[in-house]
Amino acid sequence: MLKTAIAFRNEFLTHDTGFGHPETRGRLDSLLSELVHLDSTRFQWEKDFLRASDVDIARIHDLAYIHSVETACLQNGKGYFDGDTPFSSGSFAAASFASGAGIHLANQIMQGTIKNGFALVRPPGHHAESQHAMGFCLFNNVAITARYLQTLGLKRILILDWDVHHGNGTQHQFYDDDSVLFISFHQFPFYPGTGSSSETGIGKGKGFTLNLPLPARSTEFDYFKLWPLVQKALADFLPEVILISAGFDAHKDDPLGGMMLETSSFETFTTKILEEAKMYANGRVISFLEGGYDFDALSKSVRAHLEVLAG
């Protein structure tokens, strides 16, 4: 029986964001404490994978930007790329391995050696733009994996983003691209200010961005009223693989969000997208940890997400 793979490396803990920052190693510490109880007959840990190479990362980010991140981390040791996005001496390695986790899971899923996968990573990625860090994110892990999958021959990739914040970096990467369908549920208006329903793509990418903005204090019922729009988009697009930017900061207990989702809501999300994956994508799903800043809500929600992935 194929298992759900969880990609993790200790380097993710060395990305030091400083005292008081919400995106801290404590997020992963709490997750590791929760996930140690997972059933080993259904899950396997992947800890022996490589960093994403400059070539891999440069499919999304400018090479000069990649080198500037490396130089800042190795020479300066500590600082900020923007007001929200700190770095430390370990941040470049952590970010490179975070992107490498997605590439490793992509290889495994295409070889048929795993059922599906979860990248248990930090720093997160969906705000990172081609030339700058933003919103706690250095490299756009999900976008890098999408482009890598296309080098393996896949033509149509869905990225579903349910983080409470709009994935501006991911949207911008594929805004003029008809080979990647980007669908985002998010609080709006909210950081980073993008993600209105009128943003649908440009050029040949017109119609391949589907933003589903929701007001603060939206509930699971409000989210799933919009699910038929997702189903129609998938039926038209026929994705060959589904990538999830899995943020858990729309949980009602999250200190940075303003939504009212329960832990069980992420179970429902996962169940619904798995049904679509089995219909169109041979069940191929790779999920990436994005936001989630209440340790208890995060750890329980991720576990619920994983339990559904593993069946």
C-alpha cells in the first residue's frame, strides 16, 4: 500500500526570525510533537532530500535575487528583506530545502512510490515574488514545484491556495499562463491587498486565475457555497496534478487571520479536493505548509489534513 509522504529536514528549524515574530520554529516544533503519533503503516517521513538547485529556483525567481538572498544570509547573518520578512544565517539553506521538498515529493509521486505528499516546511512561499521576498516568504515553493513538474512532462497543473492571505506571488508567476490554474480562497480585503474576483489573468492566462475572496468572519458554510465554482473550473481545466498551498491561518483561533474555520473545516477541504484529484489527476496531490500561527490550532488542523490525505 502506498503511503502519504511527509518531507521534513531539521534545517527548517534553523531559519531564525527573531523574538516575537509569528513565523517561528515553534510552529514546526508543535507539529512534530503532534505528528509523532501518526500511524507508520500509512505515513512515511522523507528527510534525506536535496536543496533545490539555483536552476530549479530560477524557473520562478531571478538569478540575481537568488544570489542576493544567499549573500545576505551568509554574509550579514541577520536582517530583514522587508518589514515582515526577517532572515538569519540559516535562512537560505532552509528556503532552498523547502523548495527541494516539493521537488522531491514531485519525483516520488511521478514515480508512483508514494500516494501523495505533504511538505512540512518553513519558510513558507506563496507571497514570494520573482525578484523579492515578502510576507515571511523567500522562495515560492509551490510555484517552483509546479514548474519542475512541467519539466517532467505534465501540461496542466492546479494550484489551490486556502491560506487566509492571498497568494500574490503565485498568482503573479502564472497570471499570463494557461498551463497553471490558480484558485484562491482568502480573506478580502486583507494583506497583501491582491486577490479581488476581477483578477482573472491576462493574455493567454485570461480565465486561469480564479479568486474567491471572502469577508472577515466567514465560516465553513460561506467557503463551501463557492465550491461549485471550483468544481466547474476543474472540469474545464482537467488538471494532471493538484498542488495545495495549505495555510491554516483561516482557523478561528489564529492570531493573524479573521476567519471562523474549525479544525474539521480543513478535513472537509481535503476530502473535497481529494475527490477532484481522484477524478482528474490520478489522485496526485502535493500539499505545502504555508501559514498558521496558533500552535495548537495549526498542529491539530495539519494532522486532520494529513489523516484525510492518507485515507
